Amino acid sequence: MKKPVNYLAPRHEQNASLKTPFQKKVEYYKKLTQKIRLAWQTLLPDEAILTLQAVYQDDHKLVIVTDNLTLSNHLNYSKKPLLQTLQQFDSAFNCVHELKFQVNQVKNPMVQQLQCKNSVNSVTSRELSESTKQNIAHLAELVTHNKALHNALQKLLDE
């Protein structure tokens, strides 16, 4: 039974129990992903199976996404036996004639900010700023197990 709407709650909590417009598709692809994982359970390692997700299916094509490029390449080379295994597992897959594997890489905006803006050739000064010296000193205090790294950090500070 569906929970009644709490009209005194904030708007985002009121709408939390409502279904999204694509809820049926989301549920369909979740079930499809579970079927695929069960079918390939004996063929692939558990870590690989957990990264797979079905994202598209039409009359003849099934698109599966993973976040691992190497796994995607291996699966592309093994399309035929994987498709045969799916068709043997469930007759609903008999209409599928093509498997397509894609890599889903999440774009992280922080990675672009961390890229160096100056080339190495443009750096002429070897002077360290005070904040850099403080950071190195702090790191040197934290390094207790690696004596060589501790000595290298101290050498940087002494220059």
C-alpha cells in the first residue's frame, strides 16, 4: 500500500513517494540486468558481473554498459558465446541478434581543474613559497615508515 502524502513536509519529501515518468523503463532495465547477470554468472567473475548494466534494447540489439574499458573490450571479443548463453538461458533473448558493449565513464569536473596550466619549460624559479614549505614540513611530520621519503622531504625544505 502506498504511503499517504504528508502535506506538512517539505516539497522534496512530499514528492519522494511519487513515481518518476520513466519508472517502468527503469524497472524493466533493472530486471533485464538481473537476467543477464544470472545468465553470465558462470562465465564472468563476480566483480565484472556487478559492473554490467543493460541500458537499451530494441528488436535485434541489446546494449550493455560497464565502467571498465578492459572488460568492455574483452566482452566485445566474446560477443558470440555470450549471446548464445543468453539465448539458452531465456527464450526472451532469442530475438536479440547483436550485443553491444559500451563504457560509461563519469566525467569528473575536478579532474579538469587539477590539470597543470603551466608547461614545465616556463618554470624558471626553484624557490618554494611559504605555503608550499609549510605543506612539505607537515607531510614530513606525517611520514614515519619510509625513511627515504622523509629524508627527501627534509632535503627539499633545506634547499
